[in-house]
Amino acid sequence: MKANTMTTTPMDDTEVARQALRQANKRRESFMKIREVRAVGLRGATPAGGWSDELKREDSVHTLVAVHTDDGLVGIGSVFTSEALVRAALEVLRPLFEGENALEPERVSEKLHRATFWLGRGGTVTHAIGGIDMALWDILGQATGQPVGRLLGGMWRDRVKPYASLLMDEPEPLSEKLRMVAEQGFRAFKIGWGPFGRHDSRKDEEIVKAARAAIGPDAMLMVDAGGSDGRWANGYKWARNTAHMLADYGVSWFEEPLKPDALEDFVSLRAASPVPISGGEVFTRRQAFMPWIEARAFDIVQPDVTKVGGLSEQRRIGWCAHDHGVRVIPHGWNTAIGLAADLQFAAAMPDTDLVEYISGSAYVDDVVQTEWKLDEDGMLAIPSEPGLGIQLDPVALAKYADSDFLLKP
């Protein structure tokens, strides 16, 4: 019986290169080591926050995070916390994330949350973990060639309506600002803080009446009282009476009308209000949101991805709210990276059809390579490129931060 034989021939250079690429891709898909995490604060164009103790343009309250991997990929995140606090948090977290798998954002983030519970849930450490989490989702998207929205569960939409968010002012200057923003193509607007709720009910109505007249009867108008301000003095009765006034002007929701810990008053207000009640921007992690969602304290819950613990936490909060019949519209007074994350989140949630867009912020408009553009319907396209889908412009970023944090170690 003749034995079977197999003849082999040497592989040519092309096949060798293909096999090496397949092996590299296989390694990349299974493990990519976190090499370093850097942080840099944005300064020089910090927008006013409307707070009683107002921000200065040189204040650092928006901090960018860059996660570097051993494969050379870099993911970016954004944190609504000062640079000094984020850097301090990273020193605490460093032994926990160095060498971890950058392709497992949800597991790594949960590990960091669990390992630092003794520092106190919420605040700086949670914010910093959220920035890392956002950057890890960006890396996973780049490594798999997929937009983050698809990795979060699927693309329910490819565009979303942004609402221009700006601070309130006296009626005349506010009207002028709104008309200018409307000329840019926005069809939805939120006005907040400023003099609203700080003088008397007549002043409040004058402001809202002027805003409605400036944007016309068909545009969406939302009102943010800013009840999380440290000097907020109004309570339930003011909020109830104001909600009825807002209904006369077709306001789509009334945001933070009470102090952020007044759970029972929020429950009562939601039951009595003719307009939807929203809030939750100051909360961190899903555990803080659960009692409010279960108590039906909000019609609309507003987790902020730059505070809440990242996209992993924001998604969990979103589905919990969805299951309880509560709308999820993310709070987004942050940066271009936070906006990009909110867009991917909106893609992955069935009912999230709005995102917040700070009007006139350099940290949103000036630091990206591709300009944000509204279509003829006032909608913003959700980036379909891998990861968060945006690229920072190092030259533009250098005006506000040390852009070297993006360079490979």
C-alpha cells in the first residue's frame, strides 16, 4: 500500500505578512494592555456655568483623559472635574488599571468602582473612572472597527436632535442670543440658571415669554431652574406654581426646579406639574439613580456621562429608566468628547432622541478635526467611524491644554 505524502512549499512574503497580520489581530481582539493613563485640564475658554460663585475662563473644570495601550491605540474620555482632582484620583487608581485589558471597559470600570468603594461612592474618583471607561469604549471601538453605539447594543438611529443649551439673561439680550443660535439651524433650545428664580415670578415669566417669542411657536423650549446651585432657595410651592406658568408657553420640560436631594418634593411636584419634570445631573453611579427612578420622581432622567461613571454606568441607568417608563436624555454641559459619547449613547438607546449641545463653547466646537454640522432638519449625525468617532485637533487643542497627552509614551 502506497503511503500518502504531502508536499510543502515555502510561503511567499505576502502570505507571511498576512499570517502575521491575522495573528496580530487575534492578539488585539483578545488582550490589549493599558500602558498609561494621562489627564490634562482645559483652560482659557471655560464657559460660564451660571453658578453663584461663577467660573472664570482660566478655571479648569473640564479635564480630558487619554488611555494609552501597548498596541499604540489611544482612547479619549472627558471628566467634569478639575485637573488637579483627576490627577490625584489617577494616582489612587493607577495600581488597579495598569496592565489591565483595555478591551474590557465594563469589567475594568466595575473593578475600579469596587476596589475604591471605601473612598466614598461618587465624587472625584467616580468621575475619573468614568473618563477611563469612556476612553476604553473608544479603544474597543477602534480595535474592532465599530462605532461605540453598536458595541453598546445597536444603532437605533443614525442622527439625533441636539438642543442648544445657553444661560438665561434679561429678556432682551436673551432674545438676541436665541435668534443667533436659531440662525445656525437649531430647532430645540434650553435656557437655564441666570436670573430665573432669583428675583420674582414676574421676572421669570418675562424671561420665558421673551424666549418663546424669539424662537417661535414650533421650536422646542426647555427651562432649567438650576436647583443644584449652592444658593438655591426655592421650594416645592414655587416649583409647582412656576410649572403651571411654563405650561402656558409650551415648555417641554422643567429641569432641576428643586434642590437635588429633595426626593419627596420631586415626587409630589411630578404628580402636580402639567409639564414633565427632569433632573439627576449631579448623581453618580446607578445606585444613586435607582431610588429616584423607582419613586417616579422624574419624567426625564439626565445622567451626565462625564460625572456618572462613564458610558458603562450611563447605559445601565438608561435601561433601568427605560424599564420604568422614564425617558433618558443625557445632561451634557461638557466637551466635544462628552458630546460624542452622548451621541453614541443616543444611538444605542431606543427612546433617547435628544442630546445637549453647549452653545458657543470652544471646548465643543474648536477642538475637533471635523466640524459639527446640523442638517436641514436641525439634526446632528451620529459618527459612524470606529470608537467615539471623532478626532481631536492637536493644534486647536494646544490653545487650551498640553496636547502632548495624546502622544505615545
